[in-house]
Amino acid sequence: MELFINYFLIFIIGSILGFIIELFYRRYFSVGSWINPGFLTGPWQPLYGFGILILYLVSSLEISIYYKLLLILVLMTLIEYITGLIFIKFFKIKLWDYSNKKFNIQGIISLEFSFYWLILGVIYIFLINPRIVSLINILDYTNILFIFFMGGLFSLIIFDFLNSINFAREIKKLYVKTKESIHFEQFKLFNKLKHKNLFILPIRAKDALIENVNEFLNKIKEKIKK
């Protein structure tokens, strides 16, 4: 139980930090707008959550720092590739697209972003990991309020995840009809401009989803014709 709580806490820390990183990256280096950078509704990025768990485990290995960095480069790139591939193959959603980057594979991973993962790995090993280890060492597993809080947070994330997966399944049903994959970042930006909504996608209801996706695809087709 203690091990699960430790790993879940690390996962949450990574997910929230990842959300913040992606939020500012999209605002100042990507789409130039404040939009929810994640697939989930809440302020967390599971990709970074699993990523920081990998960094935590790699940091605990008794190996040279050079081997640690090599492992981080390979494993973080691999988890990004697997995540992107799953959404494209199973849900027909492109969570991100590196097709315009040099040395990319299927637009899912690229040399540039693998380098960014390496930089984040270095920052984690030297600055973040010591603090996470210290935090874990002072956790009070007998504190009822702490356990209740962690349980509530876990339930909230699971609910958010299941709701978002259901949303992805609806998009896949539309793909069967239109044969068009959805570029999720462009879709979110489209919805923000249409609904004046900053972070939460107002498209969870089935009818609204169909209307928004179809309108989004029609806009893309009009641009292609022009």
C-alpha cells in the first residue's frame, strides 16, 4: 500500500508539472494561445506522470550517470511513441504531430523532442529527484486525511480518464464515417475560438461532439480546396 501511494504521488507530481510545462510551451512556442494541453480535462498530463516514474526508477539504479541519461533518452522517447501510436491506431486521434520536424518517425517522435526529454531528465536527476525522495521519506501513511485526499484524487483521475476514453471512442466512430483523423491540438484551438472556452472542451455530450467534429473537419476541407 505504501509503495502504491509513493508511486501515485510521484505520478501526480509529474502529471501536474507536465501540464504546466505543456501549457506554457503551447502559449509561447506552439499555438500561441492558452489552451488545455492535455487529453484529459483536469490539470494533469499522464504521459509526464508515467515519465517521471521512469525517471525516479532510473535515478535509483546503481549505474553511471551516462548510462542513466542514455536510458532516459531511450525510455522517454519510447513511452512517447507508444502513447502517440495507441491513440492514432485505436482512436484515430493525433495528440501531437511532429511531421514538420526533421528526423521524425510517423510524426509521433522526433530527434528534437527526444533531446528535450533528455534535458528534462537531467533537470529531474539533479534538482527534482532529491526533493521527491525527501518528500517520500516524511510521508505519514497513518494520517487519515492524507489517505482520504489521495484516494479522492485517484478516483477523480480515473473518472476523468474513463470520460475522456469514452470521448475518444465517439471520435473513432466518426472516423469510420469520414476517414479523417483528428489533430487534437487544432481541434481544441477550434473549440476555444468557437465557444470562447479557455481550458475545458465543451464537447462531452454525444450530439455536441458530432456537431463540433463535423464542423472542424469541414473547415479543414474548405482550407484544402482553397
